[in-house]
Amino acid sequence: MATPQREIPATSPYSRPFYKWLDRLAPIGLALFMMAVFVDYSWWMLKSPTHIATWRSLIFFAIWIPTTLFYVIMAIKDIAQNWNGRWEFAGPKARNPLADTVGAQKAEMQRDFFRSVTGKRYDLTQNAFFRWLFHRRWYQFAAQLPNVIIFNIVIIAGLVGVVNPNRNFATVITWYVWFGVLFVLMIGVGRAWCLICPFSAQAEWVQRLGLFGKGKKLFTRGLKWPQKYSTLLISVFFFLGLTWAEEFYNIAGPGKPAFTSMLVAGIIIWDLFYALTFERRSFCHYGCPLNGVIGVVSAVAPFEGFRAKDRTLCKTCTTKECMKGSNRSYGCGWYEYPGSMSSNFYCGLTGECFKGCPYENIGLSVHAPLKEAYQPKKKRFDLAVGVTLMMGALFFEIVNATPQYAAFDNWLSHVTGWVAIAKALDGQLSGYPNPLDYMGIILLFPLFGWIIANVGSWISRGQIKARELFTRYSYGWIPLFGLGILARQLPKVLTNGPTIAQVISDPFGFGWNMFGTADMNMHARSFAYHWILFVQLSLVIIGAVASIVVNQKISQLDFRGRPGARAINVLMNGTIVFLMALLLGGYYYIALINPGHPLAPPF
């Protein structure tokens, strides 16, 4: 049903000449920023105080010059095309009178099926500044540009920088900073990373042949993704494969910086293939290894994503610019229809639907955390399987830090001949971890969840199917998984924090001192106090409590009055407590066996 909204004025206070010039100057400033970074790094490369091999300089400029020129040329093109205010939004169309009759009837018929988040919320688009910002075509580009520059430097640093991972920008930024920030963003804002993602950004710019302007033609074959492969599990399996490869090649050990560089470059090339072959953001939806993790953990966040304020109005809209696009918008790159969205799982926060809606009927609201995990009625089986698989990956990250697992994995690799295969790939590889025990540990958790669901079905005497229990209550695992994996990443960020200041000034290890911090003499583990373990344990406990809250809400909303509902809820909460105990015990144990820092996990 319609949500009461304040009337939006037909003319924005941000339509005055000052803001029109700001609209023009902001993209110019972004283009100049790109040029400034290019000139600064080029100057340091040419005037380096230490000798740099010619081949390193050639690799640097072979990547640096073409990419920068492409971005600047595209920026100039977009600025020229939009100089006369094509971004200005004249104001919303008058409300369709059919919305209160035909639209209301359709919305009422589908009200229960599209049950969405209810309760108190604050719509950011009621604020004139956010409304003005989300209408700007350069809004997303401004968010993406810093990350694009950072990860392009990561690629170059891994290829031409020093081999020492603690002095190389590629490994320090990617494994000590990025992963920690990534999970904080997921829990706090949802798919904020998707908004600023440097991988999809560059592929999308090539697909659109522009950085922020609205072009008429796309540079892509535009094939539709096969419907039978439209499942989250593709992304989850990519994530599991990437996690195994990272351990196998010791990419984040940290290992050789070149491996990190090749990993980042490989993701960008893989994304570019999707962009040139399929329509819109097919990679983000089906190919990105992080899509499943980000989408799942986003359910904890208080941001619900862009969606319709009044669904009755959407029911009578015939043009659907939010999905199909318009002269101001490309339409949703994630194939989402804001008029029926019931969760933030697939909202990439790009704002294309907001720019396209002629009725100004799209909002971006903030509400209490966890609601996206339990309130939507549409709960997906593939997402439930994905959650349990990723929980298995989290437990593997803990188990593989123990000497018992290392001994077992070594024995299994010799018995199965996996060591010989690994040595054939690279003489320095040990074969760790063996893919058999890696997947064995991970698959235990979907199996465990399915067994618990069957026990619940037995409690209900078959009145509630095991598949339904597994699907709905697996959403209760999400908060524990989200905070549990954040706890796993936290020590790496905190214990290696000081090295960040050094590599920012000297990203390639060439003796530069761009910001005066390259010579800061701080111990690499100066932040690794014993309290890190207690922060980890606290995060796990908070995650477990949040999961129990989600289970309680799921029981009330989806199973109230059904046979055995209370007993099943107790069973599911007991499952959360059991998983919490395993996580707490695992983190505490690997802290105790670390000889250098008895109470800090060995990262």
C-alpha cells in the first residue's frame, strides 16, 4: 500500500544557476583529478631517486597512459554533450488518477506476496540535496573514480613493484585494507561496494563508451543471460573457487604481489567479457565472486536500497523507465523492478531507477537493521543454500589455521597424489589445501542445515516441509555469518595497519616518499594487542544474538499458528547457539596456539 510521503516541490532549490554550474564543474573537477594523479605518478616514476629497470617503466606506462587517456577522453566527451543542462530534472509528472483505483486493486491483490519491510524509516530522497545528487549522471562516477585509480595502481604495483609483500601497494591495500573495509560496508550500508566497485565500473564505461553521460548506443552484443542459469549459486561457486585459489597460491598469505595483480586484472577482464557479451550488469548479477557474499550480508544493513514509495502508482505506469531506461537513465543494470522489490539483495545503489522514474516515485530509505533478513516473504532456496555454503567457507578459514588440519591435509594430499599435481603446476607449491577436504568441510554445513530442517519437519509431523524450513530459517544464519567473517578479517587489518602509511608514500618500493610517511618506523604488528581476540568474540556473540532475533521474527511472520512452530523455533535457535560455540571455540583456540602472540590469531 502507499506510504505517506511529503509532497515534492515541482522545482528543486538546487536548480538555481549556481548549482547548474556546479553540475558542469563537478565532472571537470573529476577529470582534472584523474590527470593530476597521472602526472604525479609519472613524475615520480621518471624522477625516482633509485634506479628502476627499463622493463618496469615500460610496463608502468603501457598500462598507465592508455587507461588514463581513455578515461579523460570519455570524460571530455560526456562533459561536452551535457554542457547545456541535459541532467536537469524538470520535476515529477502529475500523479496518474488510475493509481488510486486500478493500481490500488492490483497492489492489494499482491500485497502479501510482495510483503516488504515495514515500520519506521527515513527516506533520504525527501531531502532536497540527496534528491539533487541522485539525479546527477556523474553521481556514480564520482563514487567509482577513486577506487578505479587505487586498483589500477594495485595492478601496476604487483607487476613492477618490489617482491616484499609488506612493502608493496598491491598486497597491502588488497588484503590488509580492502577486505576489512568491504565487510564493514556490507554490514553498514549494504551494497555500497557495488556502487563504488572499480571492476564493474571500467567494464561498464567500455560498454557505454562513456563515463557518466547517457549515450544512445551501447558497445555490446547485448545477449540476455540464460534463464536456466539465473541462480545465485553460480556466484557462490565462483567465490568458493576464488577462496581456494587464494589459499592454494598463497595470494593473501601474503604471497607474491604479482599474484594479487593478476587476480585483480583477471576479474576486470572477466567482467569486461560479460559487459561486451551480455546486456547491462550481467557480471554483477551472475559472474561476480563477491555478489553472493555482499547480497547476503546486505540483509543485515539498515539501507533498503532504491525502491518504489507507492506501489499503486507503479501498477498503472506503462513506460517503466525505471527498468527500461529513458533519456536520463539507462534503467536498472540489475534487472530489478522497484515496484515489486521486497529486499535489498539485488540493489546496487546506482540510482538509475531514480533518474528514470517520471513520477519521482523512487526512494532510498534507512530503517532498523536486520529487517531485510526476516520481513520479505519471498525467500529463495538458492540463497539459503548459498548462505550455508559460505558459512562452511568461514569455518574452513578457521580450521585451516590449526596444526591438526595442516597435518591431515598433508597426509591426504600425499595419499591422493595431489602433491605431485601441485608440483607440476609450480615447483614451490605444496598442494595445500587439498580440494577434497576443502569442499568436504564446506559441504558439511548445507548438510547440517538440511538435517536440522528435516528434524523440524518431523516435529511438525510433516505439516511443514523440510525445504521450506531450510529456506526460511537459513536466513537466520546471515547475521552470524556476516559478523563472523568480519571478525575473521579484522585482525589482518589491525595487525598490519602501520604498513598502510608506508606504502601509500612508496607504492612500488622504489624509494619514493610522496606524502612523507614512507620512513615511518612502526612495527608491523604494533596494533596486535590481546584485545583483538575479545573484539572477535564480541562480534560473534553479537552476530548470534542478531541471528536469534531474526529467527524469532521468521517464526512469527512465516510460521505462526502452524504445527510445531514453537518447538521448531527452539530447535533453530539451538542451531545458532551451536554455530556460535564453534566459532568462539575456533577463534579462541587459534589464538592460544600462536606462540608469538598468545591471544592474537595467527594471520
